[in-house]
Amino acid sequence: PQVGIAKADVIYECEVEGGLTRLLALYSEGTSVDVIGSVRSSREYYLDFAANHDAIYVHAGGSSEAYTQLQSRLVDNIDGVNGGAVTQYFYRDPERLKTMRYEHTLMIKGESIAEAITFKKIRTQIKENFKNPMQFASLGSKITLDKGNEATEISTVYSASQFAAFTYDVQMEKYLRTQNGKPHVDGATGEQLSFDNVIILFCPYTYTADAYHHITVDTTGNGTGYFITKGKYLPIQWSKPDMDSAISFSYEDGSSVILNTGKTFISIMDSADKKTVTFTKDS
């Protein structure tokens, strides 16, 4: 299980290779989290997700294209494999080493992220004129999508070996996440992941024929998706002018999508097969 992800404010999920997916967790205060992990290797389109929020990117190695773009795009990043002296801030969890494959054992403490940021002299202020892609309802108010369709159970199927679902808990007014049929929990606390907002975006996937079966995901231009909250969903559109621009979300009438305050999960699905996303209505 991943550790520290229950404290993430936003989580992205997208396919990598072999029909598996990888998560990118976004923290407004990541340096205050006890431990985060396991830290995995980068793919170039995950840099685009991080750019949506002008975030500092923490990773452990990456594909050759990811490294090319880390350099060409001057991405502020902390690398636990090829980061030189900065690798001292990561560690291999001894207990995970006993029971898990090596790639699932690299961890980093929040305080170590802060130290690495200072060590690399990374900028900690948001860029001037940066526009946050996520607009939230004012504290105490609620977005209910009165004209939306029922969404009590959302299924996102990436492959036969990787699928997830979100079940709406009426009392909590949150979506509880399951992964491959089991509750998706934080390994540190056992807490099941829950979200106030779920966003599904359709982006073109391209499956390469390289030796590692890498895929590419086109995150720029325009596309469609769904916004899900408080038991209902509506179709939305997304727009991202270039890789380093922030994404924006709007309804079909052009009005901006306003999220409920709280945590958000963003699923990046292949636009070639939108049937991989299904909704279950109340009976």
C-alpha cells in the first residue's frame, strides 16, 4: 500500500505500461506529512500534471523521455535515484524490503522534502500571474449539480489487472475509493481514501512499441470528461494550451467548474475507449 496518500489534497491516476497505473499525489503542505511512498519513477506526462499546479516534482528515476523533459522544461524536481547528493533525503524502508519488491520500498519524509528544497534552492512561491486550475466553492457552501445524473458508483477500468471504483457514502457525502475490488487504504493509517470531488478526463493514449512498452498521453489541447460530486455528475470540457500551462475545466455552456471544498481525485482515461467509465444509478 502507498503511505501518506490520505493526506494528499489532489491525486491523479493515469496508465503507465503493462496496463498498470501510477498515482501522482499533490500536497499543499507536503513537508508536514510524516512519510510518503513508495516513490516511483517519472513519466513525461506526469510532468504535465504537476505543471497544472506549479508544483515541485518528487520522483525516483524516470523514462528517458521524462529525463529529457525534466531538463528541457527546467522542472523543479527532487530525484531519489539520479539526483546526486539529493538522494540522501530518501531511504529504503526496512520492513517493506522484507516483503515487497525493491521498487516499492523507496520513501521520503516530509521534513526531508523541506531539507531537499532548501539544499537545491528550489523556488517555493507560486509563479507570478499563475492561475490555479481548481476553483472551489466558498467555505460553508455546497455544489450539488442539481441538473446532473445520478452517480452513486463510478467504475474506471484501465485494464484487466488495474481497475478502481468510487462509491458514494450519503452520510459522509464523500466518494470512497476501492482498487481492484478492495478498499484503497493509506498504508500508514489503514484509512480508506475518500474524496469530495472526482474528475474524469479523457486524453489520447498512444501505445509505443519500445522495449519497455511505454505509452504516451497527450495532455494538451482540448477534451472531454466528467465532474462528479455529492452523488451526481455532469459532462465537462478541459483545455490545456501547452504542457507547462495549467489545465482548465468548464461545462458545455462555457461556465467554469466549481469544486466542493475538500479532496479531489482525477482519473486520466484513454479517450479511444470511453466505455471504460461507467456510472451506477440508485435503484
